[in-house]
Amino acid sequence: MKKFLNGLLFLIVLAVVASNFAGCSSSGFFKASAQENGKAGDDSSKKNFPDAPDVTFKDLEGKDVRLADLKGKIVVINFWATWCEPCQVEIPWMIAFQEKYADKGFTLLGVAMDDEGKSVVAPFVQKSQFDVDGKQKTMNYPIVLGNDDLSSKFGGLIGLPTTVVVGRDGKIHKRFIGLVSHDELDKEIKELL
């Protein structure tokens, strides 16, 4: 019986790991896995949040965008790709968050992880329109180009989308792997405003 239970546990763990790797590499969506930082048993007001990495991205015009220059703002970093279906589900929410909170010291940073880079991302950003509250809108937040080296500084990517929330203090407060819940991300942003 013990061997059977150990085997069953192994299969369950294997299935969870496999589903996390599926992400956008398959057509299926997978539920966001929210990971809060901090030590077990800590009071929520005393969490030990890690510093956001000191990284410099390139925007679509080739200009540097340093994450450190955004310290003092709440920054939602959304790793996405043009081919990623769950990413496209999130984009209208990201547009709405940028509209709603930009004047409150908030910015969204879309990190495009397409292998082809600017040649694919720039036309997508310019031409793609998304339904935001019944209106067709293009992406209204800074889009930068990402790569494996940059994403590894955020702990690597298991799948796309991956969303990292950085507080005004320059620390990572939350990380979502997979399709994030609109309401959960909105709640996290509001708590940091």
C-alpha cells in the first residue's frame, strides 16, 4: 500500500510540474499560481520581500529602460509573447490598469519574450486592438524586449504569461505564473497604492 501511495504522490507531483511547463507552449490555459514572498509565520506587515533586480531593458525604439529608474512607482512587469493566447486574454486588463492607475504612481511594463524580437513585436503592438470596456484600444503601456538572460534575473520563466509586482520600495511583492486573475492583480495593485 505504501508503494502505491508513493507512486500516486509521484504522479500527482509530475502532473503539477508538467502543467506548469505547459503554459503557452500548448493551447491550454493554466491557472495562475500566486507566490507570496516572505517567511512562514510572518505577520503580513513584516514580510521580507526581495529586491527587484537591477535590469535594463530595450524598448521598441532601442532606448534603455532601467527598472531602477521606476523606483518610487508601483510597477507591474508582465512577461508575454505575441503568440501566447493567455497573454492576449490579459492585455485588455493591463490596458485598463494603466489607464486607471497611471496618475497614481503606477506603470505597467510589458516584456515581450518573442524569439524574433522587434520584427514581430512592433507590428503587433501597433496594429492589435483589444476590447477594453466596449472600446477597441491598442497597448498603452511601455513595451520592452526580453530574453532568457533578463527573465532569469526575475527567477526565470516556467511559462507565459508571468507577472511580477514591484512596490514603490523597489521590492518584489508578488509573482503570478500563468493567466492571472484580473481581480487578484487589481487587489494587489490597490494594496500598494
